[in-house]
Amino acid sequence: MKVLSIAGANLRRFLRDRSNTFFVFVLPLGIVLLIGAQFGSGFEPRIGVVAPEGEVATSIVDSLESAEDVAVVAYDDEDGLLLAVERGTVSAGVVVPADIDERLDGGDAVEVGFIATPAGLGPQLEAVVAQAVAVASEPLDAARFVAAKGADPETARSAAAAAASGAPTVEVDVRTTGEALFPTDLGQFDIGASTQLVLFMFLTGLSGSAAVIQTRNLGVATRMMGTPTSMGTIVAGEALGRFAIVLVQGLYILAATTLIFRVEWGDPIGAAAILVAFATVGAGAALLFGTLFSNDQQAGSVAVVAGIGLAAIGGSMLPLE
């Protein structure tokens, strides 16, 4: 019973510390939200478009909108689009000339502007834009070819449109070999939740070493030894207290991300085993730091640096992929 009393006292002291409200209960969910929004499965590259009214411009925009995994954003002028690309609001931009229909009807060559930064998704999106422009210009190219043979331009355009609608399509069979790194049904916040669970359980364990040092420096451990309490009982109580604190941190993240972000944690028995195992690791780390350092400020500072540093190396700050 004394072991449970010591552990309970440590847990109550942890929960009553107001500084833990933000770092233990608010910050983990904020980082899960940030990682999910930035790297989760809901990401789509955005292409900004400046397009006038007209048949060809409308065809280009429709072709871009029909492309898979690409979002199209309309802009009123080229300056606004250029600023959006520079700020990263969109991954690339397309500028369709205002007189594109008239110039193509007159047989002139027309350049469609493409804006992208040197790094990022520019090269991939350029291929998507080139395909959309090619699809939009094919009927006009065919009409000019027919008109060059002596046909009336309107008749040539009608004939080209009719031929395009009846042309056979090419089916592409795409096959993926090997296994995907992540399952296809992975939620947007699943990876962020799992990494932050590991990070904050370990970080909370390391930071808890300050309480172990305070227990020693404030004479609490000495007073307990003055009672009929063995050294083994005190150490076991402190260890169980660290274990309970780290476990509470893990249970909170698991429950909160399940309710708020609909994170799927898989088999409950497997998830519980991981929580217990890592809570044991965090408790051991807390006792180790509490033994090595002489004051709580030193232990707390080193705990934060070590915890975040190891998290960055191990992939808990950002996905290694």
C-alpha cells in the first residue's frame, strides 16, 4: 500500500502543476493537427489559373480540373497569381492569354504561361499543364488542318469536333508492385498521432525527473526513510509514480486523438501493450535522469533537449519519409 500511496502522491502533484496544462494536454494535440494538415493524406497540389472567357481557356481549365489529385484556384490577374506562387499559396500557376481564341483562329502560335518555383512540384505540374493545353488545342489543330485542304473554317471545326467525340480512347493499365509504405486507408492524422504519442510520453518521462530530484532535495525522501518505510518501497513508489504519469500522458493522447481526429489505433490489446511498454521506458528514463543530475532545472533543460533531439532523429517530429 505504501508503494501505491507514494505513486498516487506523485501523480496528484503532476496533475496539480498548472504548467503541465499546456505542455501535456494542449501542445500534443496542436502538433498532431499541424502535422496532419501539412503531411496528411488530404494534401492536394494547387494550380492557380488566370484564364479569360473563351472556348480554349475554358477547355484548359476543365482539363486541369479533371486531373486527379490537383486543385484549381482562379485568379483575376497575373500579378496576384505570381504573388501566390512566391508565397507558396499555390504550387504553380497558369496564365492563358486574353486573345488566345482569336490568335488561334488566325493561325498564330500562342504561348500559355507557366509559373513555378525552381524547387517543389513545378516539374510534375508542368507536365499536367502541358497535357491540359494539348487536349484543349487538339480540335483547333485538326480544324486548321481540314481548313488548309480547302474546307470552310466553321465546317472544319465542326468536322474536327465530331471526329474528336468519336475517336477511340486509349486505356492505360497501371499496376503497383511491392507493398505500399502506408496502408491506403490511413487517416490524415494517424501518422502524426502515433509519432506524438511516442514523443510526449518520452518527453513527459524525462521531464518528470525534476520531481524525483525535488523529492530528494526538499528532504521528502529523507522524511520517508524516517518512517517504517524501506528504501526499496520508496524507490518502487517513485518508479510507479513515474510510470503512472507517463501512462496518463499516453492514454490522454490516445483518447483525445480518437475522439477529435478519428485516429484508428488498431488492435486495442496491441495499443495497450505499446503504451505499457513505453510507459516503462519513460519511467526508467525519469529515474535515470533523476539520479544523474543534482538539481531540477538542470534535469528539466537537458530532458527537453534530449527528448526533442532524439525525436527528430527517430522521426517523431517529422515523418522520416
